Amino acid sequence: MSIHNVREFSGGLAAVKYSNKWGFIDKTGKLVIAHEFDSAKSFSEGLTVVEKDNKFGVIINPLLK
């Protein structure tokens, strides 16, 4: 897998861009949230904002469950 962009880890996860889509990995490199978003921000206070097909949403950090 060739990662094109990586954001800083926050809340144990980092946003990573692969094949022009964003997803999230944990500190071991395991994919936790699939690469399906057009844009993604780093987690803050357990939440992140993502965009897909010109629609925005919020994801709760699955590591906090």
C-alpha cells in the first residue's frame, strides 16, 4: 500500500490518504476506518469531520468505545 499523505496521530488514530481517499489507521498501522472519504481531519476530543460526495459528517473515535 502506498500512502500519499498522513496527518498527525490524535486519539490513537491518524488520517491517511491512499488512492485519493482518506481513512484512519491506529499506531500499529492497522486500518481502523476504511479509505472512503474525500477529505478528513484529525480527531479532536473524540470526533473528526469527514467529507464524502460533497456531504460532511462527524465520526466518533472507535477507540473510545
